[in-house]
Amino acid sequence: MAMKDETISWPAASIWTPSRSYVRSMLRDLVTEARIGLHPWEQHPERPSRLVVNVEMFALFDGGLNEESHSSIVDYDHIRDAIRLWPTRPHTKLLETLLHEVVGLCFANPRVSACRVSIVKPDIFNEAAAAGVEVYMLRQDFFQGTEQ
């Protein structure tokens, strides 16, 4: 059966269109630990939760793929460095708190127009592969009501 040709709409359609090139820098499946959770059984300091973090940052392409300079890339090192410190931070109640922090780190680079961040707890429920949160956010939505 033939399908009707439809335009697929996605959250960043106004930024990411087939007529514009962009760069997506990413960290995939970064594994760390943190003391996190609302449940009483998640609040034992000696038993941090294992977390898996994924980060994607989107920037308009400026033709810099063949340049070997730091200014031509969307650097993810500072995000990795911050996430690697999570095992030493105090107990955090919500994954959304960590998610917001990572999104802010993504937008520290003025070239980043949008990002997607997910954080999951793979060991939280026996009957599920993971539970967590994900956000796709545009720069203007993150900074809405604040100075950039």
C-alpha cells in the first residue's frame, strides 16, 4: 500500500531543515554514578545509582570541518569533565536537576543552538531496562526570561 508523501515535523524544524547544514557533537553512553533519587531506598550514601548520560549539541555548520582549531569545533570536554564529578556531589533528588545543569553546559558554547540530553538509571527497576528523562531544548527556550 502506497503511503501519502508527508512532511515530517520535528521540534527544531525551524532551525534544522534539509536546506541548512549543521554539526552534531555528542557524548554517547557516558556511565557514571551519583547519589540521586526521591525514594528512601535511593538515599543511602553508600549505594549511589549508576547513570547513563547521552548529550547531543547542534550548531549551524560554518564550513569548519577541515580546520584544525579549537574555535571551529563544538567541544564536549567540559561536559564530560562535569559529569565525571557527579560521584562526589551531594545527594540530588531529581534527574531533572542534573539534566538542567548539562543543558546549561551545552549552551555555554554560543554556537550551540539546540541540544538533546538524556539521563537514565539502568538499574532502578528489575522489570525495565532503564528509567530516566530526556529533553530536546532550543537555546532561546533555555534562556527565556534571562540574559544570555
